[in-house]
Amino acid sequence: MKKFLAVLLSALCLATLLAGCNKKETTENTSVQAVSSEEEKFVFKHGFDLDYPPYSYINDDGEVGGFDVELCQAVCEYYGWEYQAVPFNWDAKDAELNAGNCDCIWSGFTRNGREDDYTWSISYSDNTQMIMVADDSDIKTLADLTGKVVGVQTATSAYELLQDEEGQKKLCDTFASLEVFDTYTVAFSSLKAGGIDAIAIDVTSGNFLMSETPGYHFLEETLGSEQYAIGFRKGDTELCEKINAALKALVEDGTYAEIGAKYPEIEPFLCLKPEE
């Protein structure tokens, strides 16, 4: 009898041990599955100019906003991706992209003249480069910029136009000086303070700045026209094609137009249309 009890107790202990092992294995497998599921969620790193309203900016509360930010977030929502904001100073954009800190440059980025430098998405917005002056300025035409101090944001299309030997170089050479700023917001502050006489700027950003501060306008003459698109690392065609597909879907379901309607400075320049 004692021997039978001993055998029975041993069997019970073995069963308990096996049950514990099975429970541990199940728990571990569940944990591994949870981690795997979490790792599979793609994080899209959106690289953008930290101060380029109305396309991208960081407000006083530290929140990101702007047309490009909202459109990128809509693409991430479409695919179920996690959105990650990667703001930077505009002149650092290539370093950030090449280092892998962001997946793209998506921030009112002009593709014209840079076609071979990046893998480009479809164009999603048109734009025009113009000269902004105060209403009481004596500058009425581009010729009146002779002897004036003109501001521009670094590494922008307007800056390149002013330096272009076949474009506006002669005009640029007539300036008293060309002042280069980190952002157009800072340049506009200088214009308001009288530090510069005019700004070479894209019309959408200029309209946004003037909407908050009346008393300024554009000259009728333009410097050039352009198209905005998303710049990816060269050869990153797979991700670019996925973004293109999402953009087309957001155009078809009305999301693209809905976001554009929030930004009246940009809405007239939206170039993507639903297929008929």
C-alpha cells in the first residue's frame, strides 16, 4: 500500500510539473507572438522642415501640423502604419535622409531641377515663386529691386532661382545684398522690422504669412513656377510606389481635398484630381 501511494504521489508530481512547463511554454509563445506582431507594424519616419507653414511646422505646444503633415498622417492611417515626425532645419534635409533618420523629405519640396537627385513621388501641388513687399514700399516691379536688400530662405527654389546663371543672376547682382535666412518666418520678421526690403518666396507660404499680418503683397511678376513632390532616397522605388498608391486612393475618397480645404493658401494649387 505504501509503495502504491509513493508511486501515485510521484505520478501526481510529474503531472503537475508537466502542466507547469506547458503553461510556461504557452505563455512564452504568446509573448513571442505579441512581440512579433508589434515588430511587424511599420514606422514611417516623416522628414520635414520644422518651420515651413502652411506645409509643415511645430506649434507653440510642440505639436506638428500643416498640410504635408496631415496628408502624410492620412497615408499612414490608410496602411495602418505608425507615424513618426522627424522635423529638421531645411538645410540638413539631405544629411537626415542619407543617414536613415527619415524615410523621405516631404515638406513643400520642389522636384523641378532635382529630378535626378531623388526618387520622386507623383507631384501633389503646384506653386509659384514671387517677390513679397510691404504695401507702402516703392518697389513696384522686379527692376525696382536694384540697390535693395532682399531676403530668402536657405536651400529653397527661390534661392536657387536668384543664383541661376541662366535665370535671375543679373537681377540678383543688382541687389545691395541678398540676405539668407534659416526660415521664411524669420525672413518675414526681418521684413516687418525694416531689416530687408523684400522677400523672394513661394506664393503659398507667402500667402500664409500675409494672412496673419496684413499690409504686404506680391509683385505681379513671377520668378518661376514649380511642383511639389515627395523625395525618397535614390532607388527606394518600393516605398515610393506605395505612397503613390495611397495618395491616389486618398484623392479618390476625398481625403486629399478635405485636408486641402483646411489650408486656403494651398487649396487652389492642388494638382491631383479624381479619375473620371
